[in-house]
Amino acid sequence: MLGTFLPFYNVNNITYLISEVSPCKESPKSPVVVEIPQAVRDYIQQSKIHMSQTCQYMEAGLSLNAHYVNVSVSRREIARSGKNTNRCLDKELIITGDIDRQKSSMGQSQIFDSLNGKRYNVLFGNAGMGKTTVIKKLCLDWSRDCIPQFDFVFLLDGKQLALTEPVHSLQTLLLSQSSFAPHCADPEGVYAQILAAPKRVLIVFDGFDELRHYEILLQTQKKELVASLQKDSKAQAFTVKQLFSSILQRVLLPGCTLLLATRPRGTASQLLRRADSFLEVCGFTPANVETYVSQYFSDPELRESALDSLKSSSYLNLLCWNPGLCHLVCTALEQCKSEDALPRTLTALCHKVLCLKMEKDRGSTESLLEAEKINTAGPVENTDISNNSPGRRAQKNNRTRPRAVACAASGNQRARKTKGQKKLDEENVCQDTNRTELLSQLCSIAWEGVKSNSSAVPKGRTVSTKLRAFSLRTGLLLSQSLMKRTPSRREEMEGGGEVNNGIEEVEDKENKEKGGNPQTSDEWEDRILLWANPFLQSYMAAVHLSLSRTVTEHSFLQTLPFQMGAKGRRKPQREELELTQRIAAGLLFHNRTELQSLHSYSEAVFRDMVASKQALVMKHLEGLCFGDLNSTQILEACNYVYEASFTHQESGKDTSAKMLTRLALNLPELLTFRGVPLNPPDVFTVQNALRMGGAEGRSFCLDVEDTGIQICGLRSLVALNNINTYRACIADVVTLWEELEKRSDEGLLQGAVSKFKIHPLKATQVCHIEHLERLVSIHTSKRLSDSSDQSNSLLAEGVPAVKELYKLEFELGLENSPLALPKLWDLLPGLHNLQHLE
């Protein structure tokens, strides 16, 4: 190991003099200056040029330069416990309030500046939150010299774990198989430089569908394998899994910086033990949504119409908090002609997008059929004929034919035209039938993927040529090469970054236009099929569950949520399965007329099947004991019922309304979501259930502390008339009060102050004491701020929550206690009624 390069290394200036530490035991007093070989300098510059070209692609033709929205990334802390088994990342993460989350947020350009030498970093976020887009933006920033800490950036794709042949080395993995890697003219020299300065190397892992894949890779390797890897990492005798595992376990390149992208759910004991920092991709703010929509719609009228539509549809607007869903919303808004046609549920949104894809495919297919008909038609009659030609003589004779003969000829021509149109209509019907059958097969594959928690179609799964062409043509699936072919220098100069894009959207239409043939089975051996969108995968899996006769009632019943485990406990659900279950309920109570394109059954058969599964859902929910549900499952129930709450009413009978009413009547009076993240759409569905509860004469005590609820969502819940008391992050509550004061909303402010409770209070973080300190200050001064006027009368008796605080538990640990104790002693005099301090 040759040592670590000092930060004055610069790629743009051609002065690549690097200081390094001597490997000998007796370190010299002055560092040895070594010049980086010219070939390595060229490769670094070439990598940046190549990466700047290949990282532009986002989705559906959008590019980072034109459509990227700079979302924030928030630093998260975990609760360090002594247990090393069965630790789940989403359970270990400390959930902070909205204000504290904003304080810990940073722009993406600040990520590596804030790491302070931390080299094992986890980037997480739920489906659609934009983890891959963030990574591409980081790569693009590196190519523009915005991340000078690293000389090399390599992106490794988890899908390559499917490559099981032991024919790889660390050198080929990084320089040939990593995403966005350009052609390397001097691999030996570049690899030697990587080994010499691992601290100047960033390795990013992406494409892992779940945490357990990392956990498998972090299992202890055999000593013989470790020895072999350390002896000769250039030997092409290892699998991708072995190399990934060795990098993650610090066997290879121990000094490099790692960035691991993943979803937060699942067991992560090994990862939690090794990781230095945890970064969460934050969702879109309202300003981000407006920016994204404005960039998506280039036409000013369409842009204005889309923004107005979002303002008029609360739930659709809140779904845009998720960048992936925001893209689907924009796709739907392109074709919505009126506000009444706007989707009101996640189910309706996904259904709308799928229908648009199907219509587009139908239109392209019809165009191809028309073109083929023209090409295969008989020769067109020559209009440039001499007077003496047989054709001209025939034309003269036609003029002298009787009118009846001419009419008969005209009638024959119309008959041929009608027959041709009839044939075309029959072909379209046949195409629609085939399309429905292909869609049904694709839905079955989607459900298989949800069950196995995978966005990739297994290589062993038989996919017909027609199904593959259909899925790629509609953009529902993408094709990705596992064995990436690194372009030659000439290809790079001629084709830019197209060769190395990694994911291709293949259309038969394009193949035909270019004179090519569909890819053969041999050409598909090194490729895998991936679902292009996680929400559409869950939607199509839900179509299979709810609208397919191949799923029996017994099988369907087993897929319903809130199932009991072996020991009588409710089974935890994965994100993909939750979405599928939620959308399946929405489909069952959707307008059946709109679902005709998703099945080929007769109307009577389809009606009976849907009615039967509707009854199963109703019976299942009626049999639930809501007192046995935990906070996560109650939230899941609110989302589940909401998807079915906008059903198409038939004969004055609204069965889904009964589901909502039953949910509202059975929610516990003390409704707590503590420790469960509440994103904006979640808050909307909870509000929907609570409002129905109010209509049924019910009131609630609400606890949304440690949920990360946004202040705007907190305001919407506190504004409900049937909320007797509420608990939330103190800092967020005080900020809400200040906002209401500025808006002169005296009625809501009075309720927000009087209903707020903090007894009993457990301080587990330093910020809890800081927040309490601020609240006590308001209590003693009887003013929200120095400029407050109206609060004098409202807080004349102080803050009720402070007056009613009788018990304060102090659990900060040895590390944080010295920081918080002085603050606690200062605020104790303001807690006049405090009786217990533990």
C-alpha cells in the first residue's frame, strides 16, 4: 500500500503531483512526491467525460440537466442497542420532528463534505424516492469536479449478483463491469493507482431490492477465500458475489468510501454494526413539486392547467411528495381534460397510467397494420399513360359505358373498401384480445416478483417473444445487460454515451424501421428484464390478485393484510406487498366499466368474481379486532380502506362506504402512531378516517409524536373538531402556533394550545430537553415571541401542557447526559407541578 494522496490533487489542472507516505517502517520526515502516470490522468479525465454523458438519463426521456429537482438528504441517527441479532433498520432509526429534520438536511453537494471521514455510509429511502437519481446526480457532480475528494467513482449494480460464474477479478469488476465505466487503455496502471490510494476511491452500490441482500453479503467468508482474494485480487477466478462481499467486508480496498443504497425495511444487524452514517432521501416539498411539474410541462398552458389541477386535488397533490409518484401524476395530467377525470386514489392513478400506455401501444400497432396493408396492396393504377396505350383506350371505353354499369363498379369499389375496413377492425379486435392476454401474463409475473420482493424477472422464468416485445414496447419492463460490454475508444468518440447506458427500452417498431429483426433467444441470454416502475409492478400484481380467476378465493384470502403469524402475532408486511394489497382493494371497488381492458371474461362472470372477492374483503375486515392491531397496522388499515372509499355506486348501494364507517367506529379512542413514519398521503388517509369518526359521533386523543409528520399535516389533524387532545414534537407544535399567530387564526390557535399535552414526558435525546426548554420559556413569559400581542390573553395562565406535566423521565445515556443536564437544571424552576423526575 503506497499511502494516501493529499487533497491538492486536481484533475482539471495538469499538475498531478501527489504526496504519499512511504511504505517502509521508518517514515521519512518529508513526504515523497510521486507523479501520477499520464495514462491514469487520461483515464480519470476520460471517465469524467464519459460519466457526464451517460448519467443524464432519468426516466421516460427526462434528463438530469433539464428535469432534475435538487431534493434534500437528511442525516439520521440510530438507537445504539447492545443486541446484535434481528435488528431492523427502520425500527432502529430515531424519528425526529419536522423542524429537526430540516436542520439536519443538506443539499446533495454537501453529502461528502459532511461525512468527516466516515467511509461506510447507507443511503436509504422507500420505493420511488429517487435513490438512483441521487446517485446519478452525485456521479454527474463528480464528473464536473464538484466532489474533489475522489479520483475514482465506481457504481456497482446489485442485479449483477445473478452472474454466478467465477470468471471475475476486482480489476475487471471495477474497470469493465461497473456502470458508466469507459474503455480503459491501461487497466494495469489504473488498477495499480486504485490500490495505491483507496481513500481516493468511492464505490457506490445500487440496484438492491432489499436489505437482506446486503446482510447475505456481510456474512463471514471462508478463510481460504479471503486469503486467495488478498493474495491476488487480479485473478479472474471469483464470482461477483464474492467480490461484492469482500468489498463490503473491507477485505478488498479497506480504505475506500462506500455508499450503499437500499430501502429501509428488513433485518440489518450486520449493516447497522458496520455503517458509520445513515442518510435518508427526503421527499419533494411543495416548492419541489411545483418545480418538477413546471419542468415536465414545456407548454405554458399545459403547465398552468397541471398546477391548477394539483391544487384542486388534495390527495393527488400529496402523492407528489414521492418523486416517483409525482412522475406518474404528471403522466396522468397530460391526458386529463377535466378535474372530474383526475384520479383520486393511488389505484386510480396507476390504472390511468397503464391505460395511457395501452392506448399508446394500440395506436402504434394500428399504424403498423395500416402501413403493412399499404405495402402489401396491389399496384396503383398508372396515371401517366399515353393516348395510344391500352390503359388510355380502356379509359375512353369506360366513358361510354352505361350508367348502371358505372354504378355497379362504384358499388363494388365501396364494398371492397368496407370489406377492407371490416378486416382492419377484426385485426384490431384480435390485437386487443392478444394485448389483454399478454397483460394477464405480465400481471402474473408482477405478482411473482412482489412475493419474492424482486424488481427483476428471474432468468429461469419463461417469457415468450411476444410478451417480451409487448412489455418493452409499453415501457412496463426494461432490458438490462448483466455482462456490460465496455465500448471501445472509437465507439465512445462516435456514439457518446449511448453504448454504456446499461438499460435499454426496446421497441419492435424501431427494429422494423431500422430494418432489424427482434432479438433472438441467444442475444437475450446475458440480459435480464426489470420492472420500470415499482408502483406499476404492485398495481399489476394487484390486478392478478383481484381480477384473475386463476387466484382462488382461498388463495386471495391468504393475501389479505393483517394476517396472524404462527405465534398469534400479526405478520409484518413489506412495502411492495402493502402497496399490492392496498391497490387490490381499490380495484375490487373500482368502476367495473373502466376495468374492461384488464380482463377477457364475460360481464356476468366478471361481476360475480368481483362481488365474491368484495365479500371476502368485507368479511375479513369485519372480523378484525382493532384493539389487537399495532400502530403500523392501524395506519395500513386507513390506507387500505381509503383506496376502496371512492367506489362506483351501483343501485344506491355503496359497500366501500360501509368499510370506512366500520373503520371509523372501531378505531381506538387513544389513537397513537408513535414510532410510525407518517408521510403526507398517510396523514390524508388518517384524516379521512378521523373525519368519518366525527360524523359518527366519535372523538379521539391523538399521539403523533416520533412520526416525522410535517407541520402542515399536523395542522390538518389538529383542526379536526373531534380531536380532544394531541401529542407531537414540541418544536413542531410551537412552530405551528407561531404560524397560526401570523395568520391571525385565533380559533385554531386557541384549540392547538389548549389541546396539546406532554405528560408524561420521556427525554431520550438532547433535543427533547432543548424543545422543552423553549416551551417552558413561552410558559413563563406568557408570550409566543417578543413581538406577540394577541398571545397575551391566550397564554395569560401560561401553557396548559406545561402546567399539567407531572412526570419527566430522563434517559439520555452517559454520552448525552452531560450535554443536557445543565439545560434541565435551568428549566426545572418553570415546571411548578412536576412531581416525579426519573
